[in-house]
Amino acid sequence: MADSDNLSEAEIRHTVREEVSKAGWSVISTVFWTILAAFAVLVELQAIQIAFYASGLGALAYAAVGILITGASVYLLYLLHWD
């Protein structure tokens, strides 16, 4: 028989409390990173929009940063919710 068959009620309660706490932090972490990634997408889409009104090297820099950060944020959202 496995050792888990001989657990006391106190040990079971402790384990359940610990796992519920971990699950709570996981949910809070997921919500935080989702909000941060969504905000970053919006901000960087604005950087791309600014690139259309800038000229020269500034336009290229705004567009590059916007595309890079938007891609990273969308990838983070993918990892958080669909992977």
C-alpha cells in the first residue's frame, strides 16, 4: 500500500490549504500578466501609429519597437491562455 493511504486528517488539511494558496497565486499572476500584456499591445500599437507620422530614422525606430513589443505581448498572451 502507498504511504498516502495512512495520512492523517491534519496532514490532508495542510496539503489542501497549501495547494489552494498556490492556485490562488497562480490565478493572480495570470490576471496580472494578462493585463500587462494587453496594455503593452495597446501602447505599442500607438508607437506604430506614431511611426506613420514621423519621418526618417525616427519612424523606423518607432515601427520596429512597436512591432517587436506587440509581438512579444501577443506571444505572452498566447502562452498564458492557449498553450
